[in-house]
Amino acid sequence: MSSTAPARLADAAAERGIKYFLISFTDLLGRQRAKLVPAAAIGAMQRDGAGFAGFAAYFDLSPADPDLLALPDPATLIPLPWKPDVGWLAADLRLRGMPLDQGPRNLLRRVLAEAAGAGYVMKSGVECEFFLITPDGRAIADAADRGAKPCYDAAALMRRYDVIAELCDAMQALGWSPYQNDHEDANGQFEMNWQYADALTTADRHAFFKFMVRSIAERHGLRATFMPKPFLDLTGSGCHAHVSLWRGEQNLFAGEADLSPLGRQFVGGVLHHAPALCALLNPTVNSYKRINAPVTASGATWSPNTITWSGDNRTHMIRVPAADRFELRLADGAANPYLLQAAILCAGLEGVQVRRDPGPRLDIDMYTQGHTVSDARRLPLNLLDALRALDASPLFAQRFGKGFISAYARLKQREWNEYCRQLTDWERDTTLDC
Ligand SMILES: [Mg+2]
């Protein structure tokens, strides 16, 4: 995005016919917030930022705190493909004249800068699975999409051609180089892939992609959801990340037949910190119904249960499909685009620093033969266990900062407590006659 960054957004408005700017940021829980600013006012906003009451979004702030100022990053400007006179902008957050330590984009920029100081650039791509459902959120939108093994179903894909092609056309026009679209493994589920890039670009595109998919689906009378497990018997929505680490033009992960020693150490770090990573990459109560899940109607969940790695084998947390990158299959559709990248980078670089051994590569079907590996670590079974792992992690306290971790933990603990206050039908059915 940076190659076309306009220095003055007011000029960009005049040149590109932009009437309004949508100054946007992603809050701590991954929700996108924005203000719509007329082009005539953008000069002052670019200089001073747009003001928000931080407490009104998901941050650990108080109603008494001063304005949170969102400073738009001109390099991120995207005229909305479905309304080109509105220009979307990702913003960085400041409070009391300082970068907000809870700001997910601020955090990613900081850890990327630290990595750059050590000579590393992380590149990544994300695979955001989503469902197209009815506007009331209760069912998949296509009643004819009922196949028992619906992955790559050509007819079901083409019944959604209008939506998928509009999204893909938009990504092509934006220069993201999309290269394939498919019906995924659950009824009503789709995935669209575009080219990998540096981690900040990918995070901004990931945030915009979710906004765009929801917006365009809505214009077609549908609803799009990235919820990790909206239907218990169907495969959930993952957000697999493909990761490599570069120095200049050199991919430091590239080995001959396997990842380089540095690549293996990076993988070792991601494996070592997996329980704490879950709190960030599987951030909702619902996330744990996708990982560790029983077999779905299609025959496989495609999500990991164990902290293990393999070659081109999708039953482990980490797949190494080629000797130049790895795929982390842990994150789900609820993952905050910025925290996803920041967390992978910090865990992996720690592995490089201390030269972590990733352990043996397991070339087995982990779903059916997992019981033969007695010492495979299991992923946390619920959000609370993951939050406790994050709380106990010196790495994340140090790299994300105590301010960030305590704010995140407070919001997430509140969510867990709220969940525990629910009385479910299952409890009544199993306990009434106790
Ligand atoms: Mg997929």
C-alpha cells in the first residue's frame, strides 16, 4: 500500500473524487470502529487525529479518560470498492500524546520495528474462512447447500458467484493479487485467498477484508460471519497463517528439503508458546468449540488438537507445506488481525533467540493416531486455561508490555465471567434430576 501513499489526504480527496473518509481502527477485541469525516475536514484530522471516547469501544479505559485520537495512516487509503467516494483509512491510536499501549495496530508496529532492528521482516498471508448465513444469523443462507462433503462444491460455489466475484474483483482492483476462491468444508462456508505481504500490510488487508466481506454480503441480502464455530456439527472457520521471515531479499526459512535451522527454531518458539498464543489467536469462548472438537459431519474438523508439527499434513497445529514457510493452523476467524501477526512474530523470534528445538516432526494422522504419541502437548480446552497461560507468560509480559496484557486480560476475563453466568439447557437437562 505504501507505494501510492498520498502525503496529503486532502489532495487525494481532490484527485480521486473522495467525498468522505472512514477513519478506522481495530479495538482490543477485534471490532472495527470508525468515524466518517467529510473531505473538507480531513486536513485537520490528518494532523490532529479523529477523537473517540475510548471507553465506548473495547479498551480497558474509563469514561473519565480524555479523547483517544485516531491518526489515519495515509499509506492504507482504500476507496471502498462498493462506494468509491468513501476512502477507508487504518489509524494509529494516541492517548495523552502517547501511542496507546492497548492499540493493536500500535502494538504490531512496535514489535515489527523491534524485529526490523534485529534485521528481520516477517511476511505472511492469511486464509480467512467465513460463512454466508441468513440475516437473522440462525442458518446458512443457501438451503440447497446440504451436501455431506461440501468442500469445493462447484454448484454451491456458483450459486454465490455474484458475491464471491464482486469480492474478488475488488481485491484485484486494489492490487492484492487474489488467486483462488472456493467453497470450504462446511455448508455455507467459503474462503478467498490473496497474495502474502509484509505482516503490517497483511494485517491491514485482513481487517479491511472482514469489513468488506460483511458489507458486500449485506448488499446481497446475506450476512457474513467469521465466528469460529457457528454450527456445532459443521467445520469451523479458521484463519490459517502462512509465515516466513526475511532479511532483504533472502527468505531465512528456506532450506533444501526442509525449513532452515532458523525456520525450525522459529517453529520451536511458536510451539513452545502455543498455550499463551491461544488466548490471542483463539480469543473467544466459542473458539474452543473449533479446536479440540469432535469429528464434524464432513469427516474432519481440519483444526488442531495438539501442539505438534508435521510436513504437508493438515492434522497438526503446524504444517510445513514447502521448505520456505510454515502454516499455523491454530488461529480462528475471531482473531484480531494485528494481534495475530504480533503474537506469531514474538513467539517465533523468541524461539530463534534461544534456539528452540521444535521436537520431532510427526508424520502421522493426528486425528486417528494421536493416541500413539504419549507426550504430545494438548491445546487449552477453554478460554480460561488459555488466559491463564497468557498471564503466566514472561515473554508476552515483556514483548507486549504489562499495560497491554493487563488490559487484554481484564476484558477477556470479564467475557469468561459473563459466559459462566449463563444457564444452559444442557445443564438443566443433565442436572434437574440430580
Ligand atoms: Mg481453508
